[in-house]
Amino acid sequence: MGSPAGGSAGHRSLADQLRSWSDDEVSRLLADRPDLTTPAPHDFSQLASRAAVRSSLARALDSLTRGELSVIDALVVAGQTTDSELIAMVRAEPSYVVSALARLRALALAWDSPEGLRPLSGVADCLTGGPETGRSGLRPRSADAPPLDVLRTRIDELSEPARAMLEHVLEQGGEATAGSARRTVRPEDAATPAEELLSRALLVPGRDDVLVLPGEVGVALRDGCTTTEPVDAEPTLATAERPTRLTEGAAAGAALEFCRRTELLLEWWSTRPAAALRTGGLGVRELKAASAHLQLSEVETALVVETAHAAGLIATRADGDGNPVWVPTDAFDAWLATDVAARWVVLARAWAASARLPSLVGGRGADDKPWAALGPELASALMPETRAMTLAALGEVPPGHALASGTGLPSLVALLAWRRPRRPRSRADQVAWTVAEAAAIGVTGLDALSPYGRALAAGEDPVPLLAALLPEPVDHVLIQADLTAVAPGPLEPDVARSLQLVADVESRGAATVYRFSASSLRRALDAGWTAREVHAFLAAVSRTPVPQPLTYLVDDAVRTFGQVRVGFAEAFVRSDDEAALAALVHHPKAASLGLRLIAPTVLVSTTPVDLLLVRLRELGVAPVVEGPDGTVRVGRPDELRARTPKPRGAGQQEARLAVQVAAAVRALRAGDQAAQVRPAAAVSPAGALSALRDAIERRAAVVIGFTDNQGVVGERVVEPLSVEGGQLTAHDRTADDVRTFAVHRISRVTPLP
């Protein structure tokens, strides 16, 4: 059984079995158990030693399904067995057990010794939980276990009370209290059910006053299997028919809306940066402001913010006062230059690979502090796996079907709990969050995975599939007499930006409604547009004639624009309209501006120019900045950008792991060649650990050189049992007792011939 798939001959140790594998098989092991690659193991003995460490075993077991865990639990109960015997012990289809055994071998959780298939020595201690994690609750079989038919005969001979007691002990964990029962008694002399079971070795004495049910008895009670229910029965999803046209339309609409809101938020933060907390998160006040701007709930806004951050579209930088603020990065400009489908793919891939938990925003932690968006503590290493498994499960639902209302989500949680049973209880919440977030981003529509969502989950290019579902962008609007413009579809990016400069969005949906006002037109004039350019744009973008009221509104805004001019005195205000200046000086809300009339057409102010401009506009005045030479200066506010952070997506992690695996395989082969010329005794600390764990797996004795507390060096013949926490637990043949030895005091380990 030299390869992960098994074979016809056993190996002296796990290291020997790993050594016989091909480079591809070793690479798959290291890719499935990446903790074995750092640092690169020196040789196969050290690799086998690492594979048997408790923490590494626990990680490997975490990747198994409930069925696979049931198979390895049966292997622990059987102890040392053959594939055919194990297939008979597991209540599942033989093909499923064969496939599960191949995976256990490939993960180095089981190996083939000359005596038969056996689990790694630490696997039994790492199997925790109950039936929900694949555990049968049975103890390992006794070394001298009688055949199954003999046990069945003994059970059939029991009286009804003894049989009931035996089944009760099995259900309650396999232990019972002896009480007054005699430990050594013949079946014909048994006076109580406990004595009846003891006389037939169906219960055996354990420590203190405890009686233990051997594993082989539990198997006999369960008709030769370790469980009473099939272990290969995977839960099914509760689905219902749902028209594809509706689900695809809902998903595409959500994708378009998510991209639009991301663009809207980041353009707002370009000129109005959001203050960052000292811990790096986004404050509650800033989140509420963003929610109001996007007209979303705080949780939905947090999803937009977290996804944009994961995509590298926002980062922190220092403002003018040196305080950290959140602003778009340089990558945001490149993102805007692409079409909607490409923009969505950037966001969706970042979300799928992100460890962030935006759905927790608004709640409170164990310390009663609110969870802050972009906060460092708002993450879970399990979220990428949860999202990937959720999308994969939704991808198994055939087109035209979706999760059933009410029962669909619980069935999805049950399915993922079967596929990864050794996950914390928070997994159920994470699955629910993933389903809700996928709907908001547009990966799903009406609880059905979209065609481009399937491509995303499969690692393929979703852009063509999404682009086919999105409406074609339009380059025109319909301007109406009530000073509104209706966009009959998504506008082309350049047209949308220009229109948002001269008009305000009034409502969104399949058709976006824009409203023109004096303030929106002044915004365009502030950006440097002239009256001719405004009229030309409106005439070019409208499929209907420009209404006369809008023409008058533009002309009136241009006429009043720049009547008041602001200069640098701390600031001065100049206008040819003496009455307007006099009214401004006496305005009740202008008292804080420090205005003083120094001439009929000139005011001076103690307020800085940049702040004075804002305050005058709030008072309904349309000022412009006048330069030292008397020329008018107009321009849009500066758009701030931060440096794009280095990408840390799943692609980079996979590439890094591939490099580590390749380096580890080379190191293993080189170390294997070097080990052939080394002495038999292990003298280094790492070599001693490898030799001890190798002896544990082989159940072999070794000679150790040990330094006691008095500094005396001696040799002891021991049978290693376990190595944990820097301590070797072993049976000392000289003292005929189980002792512990500090590993750092062991100077030499020599295999006993």
C-alpha cells in the first residue's frame, strides 16, 4: 500500500510510505496540509513527525466531511485492520468507503503497516464531539477481541435486564459504575445484570469503580457496524421552481446597483474624506453619513465599504492636519474606466476572498463595544471557506430552481454542517450572512445562483455572462418641462458624470430621474463650465427639445453667477451690486463671517477664503474666486487619492503556497539522500522528535540517552507512547512502568534491533 490509493504491501513506518510516494502525491499532501511546509521539512522522517503533531492532525481532520470522519472513527475502533474489514464495519456504500480511505491515506491520516491499515497515533485524541462530527462513541477494539459471531452468541444468551443494561451503557458513552458487582464470576453464578455482563466479557473492569464496554461489543450490538445510520447520506437542499428570467434579472439588477452605489460613495469620499478611527476603522458618525448619502441601511453600507476596501479601491491617507482619512485609491480611477461587468467582477472576487464580516456592523462584541466597519477585529479566517462552500452548494441547484422559501436556508446550513462538521457554531450565521450578501452584490437573484455567479464560483470569467444580462448603456435622456430629465437606462459613464454635475438625482430604478435646480447649475459653473457649454450639453444629450423653463433657469444662474467676488485679504468680497453687499452685511446668519463694508462695492472678512466660499453659498449667494490680477478662477474641488495597497488576494496566496510546496518537495528528496549516509542514532533535537514519533507509529522500542536531574547521563530502553508539550510519555522496560521524559534532556535516540 505504497501510494495514497493503497496497494499490496505495507511499510515499516509512515516516513517510509511517504518516501515511496511520487512527487505529485507528496505535493498534493503538502497542498492539502500547508502547515507541513513551513519551514520546509529536512527529510521524510521530519515530515512524518510533523504530520503526527496534534495541532496539524486537528487541521487535517477539520477538512473532512462527516462521512469521512465516520470512516476514520471506524478505523480508530478497528485499530489495525484491512480495507475489506473496514468496509464491512462502515454503514455506507463500499465505493464511498474506498474513496474515503483513499483521501485519508492522501492526507497521511492513515498508513499501511506490514500488519495492516492503521490510523496515526494521535488521531484518536483529536476526534471530538458526538455523532454530528462523525464519532460513533465506541472505544478501540481489544487486542484479543473474539470474533463477531462469538460476541453475538454471548449477547443472545443475555437475560432481558442484562441486554437492556448493555444497550443503555452503549447509549450513555460506554461506561458504567460497578457498584457491588463481583469482577470475576462465571456466567452460571451471575446474580445481577452487571455480573452477567462481566462474566461474558461484554463489560470489562476499568479504572477505579468503572466498567467499560469494549469497542468490539459495541460493533456487535450495531450489527457489525460502528453506527446505526448510514454515514454517506448527505443532506439535500430544499429547492423550489423559480423562473430563470426572474432570477437572472434580479441578480443583474442588484449587480448594476451595487456598482453604482460603490461609485457614488467613492466619488463622495474623493472630495469629502471620511475620518478614520485610531484603530483604522470607520466611525459610527461617518457610517451614518455614508448610509444617508447612499440611502441604504448601515449593514448594507458596511458591505459596500468593506467590499471596496477588499478590492483595493479605498485606503487611508493623511489629510491637511495630519489625521488619517479614508479616500479612494489610484485603482479607483482605473476601475471607473472599465465597463460595468468588469467593475462588478473586481468587487465580487474581492468579496468572495475576503475574511471580513460586514454583517456584524451595528452589533456589539463581548466587551459591549460596537463593531466598526473596516475595524481590524471584524474578520474571521473561516469566511472565505464559508463563501466558497455556499456558492458551490448553490451551484449544485439546477437552473430554474432556487432555495425554497423558509426551508431553503436551514437545509443549506445542514448541508455545509455535514461537509465541514468540525466548524464552530457561528458557521450557521456565516452561511446566512453569505446568502444575504450574495443577493445584495448580485451574485444571486431570488436565492438562485446567477449564470455569471456560477462562473465566479468555478473560477471562470463571468464578464461575458454578466454583460449579456445588463441593459445596453444609453447616451441620451428625456428632458421634461418640470425641470427633470429621465434616463431610460444606464447612462454611459461620461454622460452620467456630466449630468450628475448639472443635475441632482431625484430617484433611481430602471429609469433614473434627474432634477435641475439653480444650485445644481451653479455646481457646473463652479467646475468651470460656461453658459454656452451648459446649453450645448443639454441640447446634445436630450432626445426631446430643451424646455424653455430650463433655458431660463440656466440663463438666470449664469446671470447671478459671479456677481459677488471673493479675494484674499484675509478675504475680500466685491460686487457691483451695492444693495446686495449691504444686504449681505446685515444678514442675520452672516455675523460670524466678520464682514465689514470698506467701500460701497467692497467688503472684507476675517474668514479664510475656502471657508467663506462655503458659508456664502449656504446663504444663497453664488460667489466666485477672484485672483490677484482680477481674473475669475473656477474649478472643481480637488479629488483626493491614496496609494493603492498591495494586493493580497487568493491568487497570491495560491502562488505562494505552490512555491512553498515545490521547495519542500526538493528539500525532502535532498534530505532523503543525505539521510542515507547519516548514523543510525538521532542526535539533533529535531531528529530525536522524528525518531520518537516514528517509534510511536511503529509501536517499536528505542534506546534513549537521557540526562537526569543530577546531570547523570544514562541509557534507557523505552516504548514511546506519545510526545506532546515537550514531554515524552513512554513505557520504561527497566522500571516496568510508564514514565515521562523531558525531550530536551534526550541526547540520543537509537532504534532497538
